[in-house]
Amino acid sequence: MSQLDKIDAQLIDSLQADGRLSIAKLAERLGMSEATCWRRHKRLEELGVIEGYQATLNRRKLGGNVLAFVQITCTQHSEAATAEFERIIQASSRMLSCHNTTGEADFLLQIIAQDLDDYSRFVEKVLRQLPGVSSIRSNISLREMKTTSHLPVGELLGL
Amino acid sequence: MSQLDKIDAQLIDSLQADGRLSIAKLAERLGMSEATCWRRHKRLEELGVIEGYQATLNRRKLGGNVLAFVQITCTQHSEAATAEFERIIQASSRMLSCHNTTGEADFLLQIIAQDLDDYSRFVEKVLRQLPGVSSIRSNISLREMKTTSHLPVGELLGL
DNA sequence: ACTCATTTGAAAAGGATATTTCATTTTTAT
DNA sequence: ATAAAAATGAAATATCCTTTTCAAATGAGT
């Protein structure tokens, strides 16, 4: 996707900082005409580079006081077990992410919960029910030193 | 924050799904008048429950092909070292998150990079320069089975 | 240099948006 | 039951927005 240039990167960065920016304001900020800005913006959406827009929330103010990173190791994995695994993952709203990773564990999950009790219940009711699980190691976040979903677009594109 | 009710949760959920929804459309979707919707929305922003809005990007289409989870263990930590640690973390645009966690490692980081070469360079130039680091274990994402930043608002609020 | 194709932006137009107002309804407290 | 307080929503309005159009500028190929 080297069809993206520095101006696209700036446009994307602006929308990462404020997803509600209007085309008019974007154009002004980037020093281009509205029409050109509109066309670029449309293109980025059509390319699927911009997938959508969402509100950024304060998890603590919403009662999400516990954030846990869980390392799961599995034994065998029949096809049926894999499908069941996948199904549970997709259905768990408290599970924010699940990655199959290199390293000691097989999966790395990110879980949000109200508190430690709530988290503990989740581990018993959901994680321990996952098929073929042989080990579950929880790492609870004690301090969130940095969290951002702002991608370094320019750097990734090599601009 | 139990001052939030089911309607607030619905409103927030809608804005998690589409952060660009206008008040008019939100109101229609939730079956309330525009004025009421506007007032609730404003309140949620003032309370800091909604912190902002941002575009959701496709990291692969932007050249972010490698996502790594890194476990870092430290030795001692003088005050100066801690400050330096913090500074580097905040300054690293490729570092998306850093949590001080329970468990074997001290910190869990999330890094995005163009490819493995780029990632390797980052580890050498940034992570190995962190003061007091005694161990670095990398877990590269092989398969992103689930990733969402959509918080289960209703559940967290107990509604 | 010349032509054709592409990109650009200023302007226009209609539509949508945020925000206030005020009369009415609903809730609360007594 | 009644009065005071709070919440509601329909309507109004001025502002802002998206999207198209078209003429001019720019670039590419010969």
C-alpha cells in the first residue's frame, strides 16, 4: 500500500486524533481544498484503510477496573475443539483480544472486568471451559503506563 | 459511576459502533427526542466517560504487519531510571501500550512494526536501551483471532 | 511544442446538524 | 392531593457540511 503518500498519512493522523473532524476542517488544517480533501478521504475509506469511527471511552468510569492479560497453553486441538474455542472467543464480550502467538504460551488474551471477583468468575466460567486448555496464567495490569490505539502511520508507511 | 443507566449504555454502545453518528440519528435509533439525546450525549462527554472519537484503521493496509507482545523483567529501579523508562515509553510511537503487571514479568508491552526486521531493530534500539532491563521475551502475533476496543458497557455497569 | 488526460479548487446548492427555547409532562417531596 | 422542581420534546434557527460542477492548471506521451 505504497499508494499512500505523506498527505494521506497526515489526513489519517488527524482522524486518529479526532474522528469527527469535518472535511472542511480537515481541508483547512492540511492546507488543501475541500474537494481534494473529500476525494482523498473517500478513497481512504474505499480502500479500507479507514475502517470506521468510534468513541473512545474511559474504561474506569464505566466500571472496567480490571484489565488482565492471560497466557493460555493448550494440549491437542481437534477440529471441533478449535471451532468451539473460536466460538467462545467471539462470544465473550469481556474478551477484548485474542492472539495466537509465538513463545511459551499458545494464546494471549486481553480481558476486561469490573473487579478481581468478576475477573475470577470469568476465568472459571469461560476460560476454564475452553477445550484443550492445559495452563492459564493471569497477568493483571497494576499500572497503565501507556495505552493508545493511535498507529504511527507515517513510520509504518516509511514516509 | 452508577449514575449511568441503560439508556446511557445504549447511547455509548451506538457511538462505539459508529462514532460519527449525529445526534438526530442517535435519537431516532434510541427512540428519544433530539433534545434529550443531545443532553445525555453532552453529559457523557462532560463526565469524561466519552473521551473522544477516532478513526479505526486497518493496520495491515498501513504496513503494520507485525504485532508483538513483549514481557520485560527489570532489576533495580532508581528514581532516575524510572523517569527515563517512562520517558522512552511515552516517546516511542511504535509502542502502543505498556502495563506494569503482576506475574513473572514486570512489564507487558505491545509493539507494532512493519515487519520482523523492523521489529528486531526496535528491540535493539529502544527496548535494550531501557534502564535496568534484565530480560526481554517477545511474543509475536501469528493470528489475530479477535481484536476489539468495543467495551461491554452494559455488563461493566451491571445493567 | 502540442495534445490529451488527469488533477485541482472555487463556488454553489441543498441538506443535515447542533443547540436553544418554551410550553407541557412527569417526578418528587410534603 | 398539591405544589415545587426537574425532565421532556416539538419546533425554530442559524450554522455548518457534504457533494457536485466546471473551468483552469498541471502533467504525460509523442
